[in-house]
Amino acid sequence: MASHKATSCLVLCFCFLATATARKPLAVTTTAATTAPALKYATFYEALSKDPSHKMIMDAVAKDAATKAMLRLPLNVTAFVPTDTAFAKAAAKFGLGNDTSKLMANTCLLNALLKYHIMSPGMTQAKLATITSKNSMLVVSSTVNGAKKTTAKVLKFKVEGNNIRVQGGATSATLGKIRNVVAGKGILHNVDNVLLPSANLTTLAQMTGCKVTL
Ligand SMILES: *[C@@H]1O[C@H](CO)[C@@H](O)[C@H](O)[C@H]1NC(C)=O
Ligand SMILES: *[C@@H]1O[C@H](CO)[C@@H](O)[C@H](O)[C@H]1NC(C)=O
Ligand SMILES: *[C@@H]1O[C@H](CO)[C@@H](O)[C@H](O)[C@H]1NC(C)=O
């Protein structure tokens, strides 16, 4: 639970930063005339609930208190959220046929999978274009020579025309039409594929200590 404490501490710090910045006039508003206003929500949970392309995942989240709580935290993170179409495509690819219900019912695995799609801090597409890799929030433990070792799973980034390709393990996704959504202190982007740090969902379950129910 040490990471929870660290997160709370970070959140507090960001609160102070945000308050300090909020008092200054916002220079960005002057360029708003040519840019479509960005969607803005209080939390990731709210942002996802309002976007109909995430119905499947929100139905699953509704039954999962841990993931729901995670999406309601005011975290300064970037979330890449696969659409329902992306989940259906991934289910077929990872041996679930067109049936995503087993994945959606395995809340432990779904939570781990979502963490692989989240990283700190919140970054717009323009910011993502300036980085090549970042640790995701998915941290896995292993035992090496009797000692417990934790490793954060990495995401990689590449600019592709007017888009960003996010690579994780052998998988990759690009940003959907819905990008740069402000969700509290974080930023949300739709993505067109599910990212996996491992060969398949079974190996992800093993890696994260979740039950294999697929
Ligand atoms: C899922 O696949 C089965 C068998 O291949 C098919 O009968 C069914 O219509 C499919 N359902 C959807 C929603 O695509
Ligand atoms: C999120 O963190 C970044 C990097 O520390 C910081 O620049 C940014 O202002 C923070 N955003 C918010 C909304 O607190
Ligand atoms: C998942 O990947 C592992 C390791 O590559 C492989 O041994 C296993 O057969 C795969 N399982 C499925 C269901 O594809």
C-alpha cells in the first residue's frame, strides 16, 4: 500500500500546483478561436461514462469497486482507453472469439489491463509527441534469486503523421478521434487497440497474479 501513500502525496502536491496556476490568467484561452474546445470532465469515470464508445468497459467497471475507485481519483495521469470495438478485436485476437464477457468478468485482470493503459503525468497529444517511452502504472512482481523484484511495464511512443502510435509488448494502438479530453488533473485519449505487455491474456493473468478464467 506504499504506492497508495505515494500517490496521495503526489496528488496533494499537484493540487497545490494546480491552485497556484489557476490564479494566473490562462494564456491558452487566446488561441481558442481556431481550436475546437476540448472536452472536459471532473474525473476519468465521468469522461468514460459520457462517451458511448466505452459502454462495454463501463458495464464491467460498474461491477468492480477497485477499478471504479481508481477512475474516480483525481490523478495527474494519461489514460489510453480502448473503445468497445478495440476490445472486441482484441478478444478475437487473444483467443476469446467474439466473447469479451469472460475478460470483463475477470475484474482483477481488467484492472491490471487498464493500469497498463495509464501513465503519469497527464499528457496531450502534443506532449506525447515529445517522448519515446514511459512506465505505465502496471507494476509486476517477480522473484529473482530469492529476492522480490518489481518492474513497471513500459509504453513506447512514435509520431505517425497527425497521430501517435503507442507500443506495448508486441501490440500497438493509435489515438482515436476523441483525444486530449481533460479528466480532472488527467488527460484521456481513445485508442483503437488493446495493449498487452505479454504474449496473451493468459500470460498477463499469470504475470499479475490474477486468476486465469479465460
Ligand atoms: C459471435 O460468434 C458467433 C459464432 O461465431 C456468432 O454466431 C455470433 O453471431 C457472434 N456474435 C457477435 C455479436 O458478433
Ligand atoms: C501534472 O504533472 C506535470 C508534470 O509534473 C505538471 O507539469 C502538470 O502541471 C500537472 N498537471 C496538473 C493538472 O496538475
Ligand atoms: C499464451 O502465450 C504463452 C507464451 O507464449 C503460450 O505458451 C500459450 O499457449 C498462449 N496461450 C493462449 C491461450 O494463446
